[in-house]
Amino acid sequence: MLLKPVSSLAKELESITNVARARGLVLVVDDAQVRREAVARALRAQGFDVVEAVSAKAVLEASTLHQVDAVLLGLAIPELQSFVLCRRLKAGSATFLPVLYLSSRTSREARARALDAGFDGYLTHPFDANGLGAAIAALIRLKRQEAGRVASAAIDPLLHDALDALADHVALLGTCGELVAVNRSWTDFAASNGYDGATTALGANYLRVCEKAVGVGCEEASDAATGIRRVLANELSFFELDYPCHSPTEERWFRMV
């Protein structure tokens, strides 16, 4: 994906400042409706997207279908079954998938057993909404950093140098829309314009950011996401989008290619 001036990060980046839910997609799993809805409501209020599931089978399907950023497991099932489910979730993900345990067991021994079994966090009922959100956000940051590290390591250093030599803002996307490489122009533009690194840095899902944009520029952001998805699906061989992206001091036009 190439972003360049026509008259260089896109209108979509301007829209990022208005993204209501760019913190990540969380799968909340609980067979008790009241608990599940309370957790989902608390997370949505803090800017997360939420998918809900009510069974072990449903969580395995949903984690793959929705490409979630984290799983919060609160099923009232035997402890050992929760441990097995955690391992299956992680084994089924191509990248690091944070899985947190939200349990009624409050003992230190229970927490230790869960962490030893592979859970990345352990929280108890009644939960603190801010603490819950902070724990999930921290793990999603780790997930994105790890995805960026793995992607960066897989790209030839010569390609990095070639990308950095370009004045245009360039980003390479993975098959799911995640940023796997960006050049120096992209990074410098984002930093100089105050954009959130969580939505423009390696590991962030650029398509999800565009699709969740609200406010000024959201229509262009949606068009960009649709076009990129069609290219990734081999429905289009080429896609470009022209749009205005004016700053407070000058009129600017951009092209996404």
C-alpha cells in the first residue's frame, strides 16, 4: 500500500484521531448471560470491540472467524477443562493470542495453576472495570509488538532500506490487514501529526482501524478498507483512492495506491 501526495499519510490516518474503538477486538466467553453482558459492557465503554461466546465450541470457532486480539475466558467449567481450552486457543492461532482467565476462584494457588497452565492473566469476580481494561490493553500491546517483531524479522533488511529510501508513505499489509512493515516516511508522518502509535505501528490491524473510524473522513476510510480487502481477496488487481486531507495551514490531496 502506497500513500503519496497528489498536490501522504492518508485521510484514513486523519480519521484515526476519531476512532471510537481502535483498542482491539476481545472475545468474551461466559455461559452466564448477566456476567458476560456486564464484562462486555465494561469493555465497550473503554473503547474495545467485543464478540461474545457461551461455550467452549463457540469460542474456538469465534476466535478464528473474528481474528480476535484477546480472549477473556469465564466459563463455569472444571478448572482442567479451562486449561485445555486455553492451550487449544493458543495452538490454533498463528500469532501470540493473549488469553485471560476471569474466575470466581480467588486463592493464590488457583491463580498460580492458571498461569502455569498457559493463561496470560488471571482476574477474579467481582472485577474492577478499569483494571480489567488495563490488563487487556497491556496484553494486546504485547501481541502487536510481537507480531511486529516477527514480521520485521521476516523481511529482508535490503527491503527495509529500499522502503526507507522512498519519500512516499509505504505500508505492507499481511493477509488479515495487519501492518507487517512501514517505511520511515510513514512513521515520521504519523509521529509529526500526533497519530496514535497503537493504530499506525507494526502489528496494528490497519483494515480494522479504517472500518471503525468515525467522524470526519469515515466514509473515505471505509472505502479504503473495502478496496484493500478486495485486493487481498484477489477480486481486484489494482486499487487507488484520491481524497482531500487538509491541514489547518494548507490544502492537501492524497492518493492511496
